[in-house]
Amino acid sequence: MKVALVTGGSRGIGRAICVKLASMGYHVLVNYVSNDAAAEDTLNEITAAGSTGELLKFDVSSDDESSKAIKAWQDANPTEYIEVLVNNAGIRKDNLMLWLEDSDWYKVISTNLNSFYNVTHAVLQAMAVHKNGRIVNMASLSGLKGLPGQTNYSAAKGGIIAATKALAQEVAARKITVNAVAPGFIKTDMVEGLDEAELKKTIPAKRFGEPTEVANLVGFLVSPEASYITGQIIGINGGLYS
């Protein structure tokens, strides 16, 4: 059984990635933190794509919850291991730095950056033992160029980019690749409240991206064809930034 774990897999880009990996034959572990109905919908789509999956409900911002949930799954499946990890879970709490609340800084850093350590640390040893693994981290245009009103989000995603490059060098000899995908404006609830009509004028492709387009890129990065690609940050933004 090929096993993949997708954090924040119940909606948006995460759901699209779950379905893509299911179509590639993976048994998909769908992580989520609160929306049971949305998670069940994702599981139904995985089944419709011809594969199997299960739900893992835990808060990725908690090291304790993350390690316990992953260890419990591993103990229940001693002959299997998680060979693909997609660190997708994330939130936005936008505001200008001048008015940014302490809680909004720490919550965004914890959910978007600390979660990378919490989840990756829990699955990395098994990948190293088996000398096989694919890790894809969800970065952002905000982490590449910075966006006003997103100092907290930009800091977290910039950290993800740096961590991706460092970890890739640590584990390459173990045949584990580590890459990051940096989406621009993608049609999900993460862009709610943004002026799509105005923003599209700034994008050379003149449109927002689709979650399936991001999922297709992730699918390639976890495939055997991408075995020599590691430590890379790949933008998917319609030409908005390069």
C-alpha cells in the first residue's frame, strides 16, 4: 500500500491534492482540524477517484497532537509507512503590521510554519529507514516576494522556503526529495475577501488559478519522474512573479 498524508486536506488545494494522489494509487490520509463534513466529502471524492483513504483529525500546530496521531496510525499499520507528505495546512490573518494583534502573529506562524516541523519530524524517520520519500511543502507567492498586510503570513511562508532548501540537502542521500510549491492567487476560500476583478488585471494570465492545477504539480513532484528534483521552490502564479 502506498500511503500519502495531506495536511489541511479537507478543502481547497488540500482536497484537490488528496484526489490527485488517490488517482495515482495512493491510500490518502486526510488531515483536518475541525470541519468533519468537509473531510468526509474529501474522503468520498478519494473513493470516487478509485482509491482508499482515512481521516486523521489533529491540530498540526500542536507538536503533541501531531506526533501522537501519526504514531497511533503507524502502530496500527506496522507494515506500512507514510512515503508522501504534503504539508498544506495553513491560515491567513491579514492586517498591516501596525495593527496586527499578537495572537494573529503567533497563530499564523504556528499553523503555517511550526506545523512543518511537527508533522515532518514525525514521519521523516520511517522515510529514512526505507530510503524513499517525497515531501512537498505549500509555500506562497507571499513568501517569495512579500505582500503588504501579510507580514505574518510572508514570514511563515518564507520560513517554509528556507526550511525546504535546508532539509532537501540533509535527506537527499536517503532518496527523499523535499520541494515547495508557491501558489499565487488560487480559487479557494483562502482568497475570500480579495478583489478578484482588480487582482486579475495584475496577472499576465488574466485569471486566478484552479486548485487542480496546483494538485497536478504536486502529483508530478511525488512521482518517480521527479526523483532528481529536490530543494526547489516552484511558483504557480500565472506569470505574476518569477
